[in-house]
Amino acid sequence: MPDRLSFQTTLIHNDYVAPEGFAAFPQAIHHASTVLFDNVAALRARNWQQKDNYTYGLHGTPTTFTLEARLAAIEDGKHCRLAPSGLAAIALVDFAFLKSGDEVLIPDNVYNPSRDLADWLSADFGIGVRYYDPLIGAGIADMIQANTKLIWTEAPGSVSMEVPDLPAICRAAHAKNVLVALDNTWSAGIALRAFDLGVDIVMQALTKYQSGGSDVLMGAVITRDDDLHRRIELAHMRLGFGIGADDAYLVLRSLPTMKLRFEAHDAAAREVAHWLKARPEISAVLHPALPDCPGHEIWQRDFTGAGGLFSVLFDPRYTEAQTDRFVDGLKLFKIGFSWGGAHSLCVPYRIQKMRSSWNHQGQLVRFNIGLEDPKDLITDIEQAFTLL
Ligand SMILES: Cc1ncc(COP(=O)(O)O)c(C=O)c1O
């Protein structure tokens, strides 16, 4: 056997120990709210933070602990905690590392519910929030104040797709003892080595590629650092962010195929994106692997793949009513949020209303390229173009 297995092989071969006399591949699903102790002494000696010391279903079962270990391994991290959604995982990071009087810096292209959460933290919890240009790079140093405690990054932004310079942001942050958290949902931990680039905390919405079924909501927060993990664990315990074992099992079941699905999404999305680039209806294809996308050269430097999510800007001659007609006219692409599942999706965004700094012309429409034959998806887009 080779000394070091490839990533795809480790997604399938892991250290699961089956119950005596029942060897099989799947991880068992362990349900529990109450966990029983042998005696009072064992109850008094409990330690909910130790992975082999089960105390209460909320803190984890063998099923959720197994999923946490596999997700940490995928990111090349050490610790992981699950949360009931990607948004809950973002909130977990905010509650773990911010208190009244602190400040958090957030990219202006951030996933919109994360922005809404930050604005709530600012309005009701006394936490300072400032937004920065996602392409700011090393310039973030000028924004860091004495009370700045956390910098969020998203690579790339999940609607307007700018790719940030993570190493430059991390260097500037660490020079001033500020933590950097990354929403790494877009590349699922497959196409970006976040910790190697300097990121301290990785958050993922497992709702996307890790689930792959458009049916599970879940998030994860992953670290390499014991002290950071301890703070995440405490916030997790205090917030009561438990995960159902059935949902954890669904994600465990999908993980062995995740890389293959991701690569299929990636290949199909690039085929559709290149086709769109040559169309007169489209003025820009905001796909990180294409030169139209701000930060394309950073993507080339830091990423090894792209997945299925990208956006386009329509030629400014088309009104919102026309591009809405285009989206309504698609047959294979369905209209709906989220991504990472087998079905292709399409969403028009009123991005001018989401970001005051947005200065591009043309309607923005986002595609999630699923696992259908890209030729059929192109034919679908082509027929919907005639409705413009
Ligand atoms: C980039 C990004 N982060 C986080 C989330 C939140 O995930 P969830 O839907 O599981 O709350 C999403 C969901 O669309 C997302 O696109």
C-alpha cells in the first residue's frame, strides 16, 4: 500500500470500527438525548469535551463525532464542530470570538444572511461591523483597529464571485493578532487548502456538496488550533447547536462521492460558462476560472478546482423584466436558493440593492450547474435566450 493515500481514497477508506460480528461499510446511526452513566461517580467525572466520553446527545454521538473527524481530515484540520445549518455555523464563529465592544470586518460581497446577522450583532449586541472591498488584499491592514478581533472572508463571494487574496489578508491580520475566518463552502475543502494559506477558522455549509442531495441543512466549523477549538466548543455547548444523527448519516453517506461529484460539477460548469462567454446576450461571465472574474489570477494561484456555482452579467440593454423572462423560461434549471445538488438552479439577484458599492451594469443571474449533461443545459439556456 502507498505511504500516503490520495484524497479520493481517504474519502472512502477510513478508520470506522464496525460492531463485533457485523462487518459492513456504513457508519451506524446512534440516536440519543439521554446518555447513561454506569454510576454516580461516572456521572460526576463526565467531560463533555472528550470525544470518547459521551455525556448528552446535544454534545455529540458516535455518528456526529465520526462526521466531525472526517470533515476535519478533508480540510487538513484538527477539530470540527457541526452546526444545524451553514448560517448557524457562521453564528457559532461570531458568538465564539466576538463580544460587546469588539469589531468584525466583513467582505462587502458576503453571503447575504451573514451580513444580516452581522448587522443584528451591531444593532443589538454592541459589536462593531465594517464592510471591506473583497479585493482589498494587503490593504486590509489599514482597516484594522485596536478592537478588531475577527476578519471574515469568503472565497469567492457566492453571488458576485470576487476571489480574495487570502494569504495577504491573513498576513495583515496576524501581524495585528486578528483572527481570520473563511466561508469555504464554494470549494468544499476540495479545491482550496485554507489552513495552508493562513486561515485560522474554516466554516462550511455542508448543505451543499457534502450533502449533495438538496435535502440536508448542516454546517461545520473546523480549526487546527486547540485553543480556538475550545472557544468554538464552549459557544456550541452554550447555544445548544445539536445535530440529528439521521442527517449526520446522510452526509457521511455522501462524502465518498463528494470529490467525484465536485469534479463533474466543475467540468460541466466550465463548459456552460465558456459557451456563455461567447454569447452576445452576456457581457461578463463571473466564473473564477475565466478572466472576466475579479480575482481570476488569485484563483489560478490558490485553487485547484471550481465546482458548479458561477454568475453572469447580462448585456445592459436587457431590463430586469427581460432577464426575469429568461429565468422563468428555463426548463431544466429550476428557480431556488442553495447549490451543490444534482439539479441545476438559477437565481436572479438585485445586486445593486444588496451592495451600495456595486458599480457594474447589467442584470446579474447566478447558475448552479448540477449533474445533468451540460449539452442539455446549454440547449435549455439557448431556448430561454429567445424569450429575452
Ligand atoms: C456561501 C454560503 N455560506 C453559507 C451558506 C449557509 O448555508 P445554509 O443554507 O446551510 O444555512 C450558504 C447558503 O446558501 C452559502 O451560499
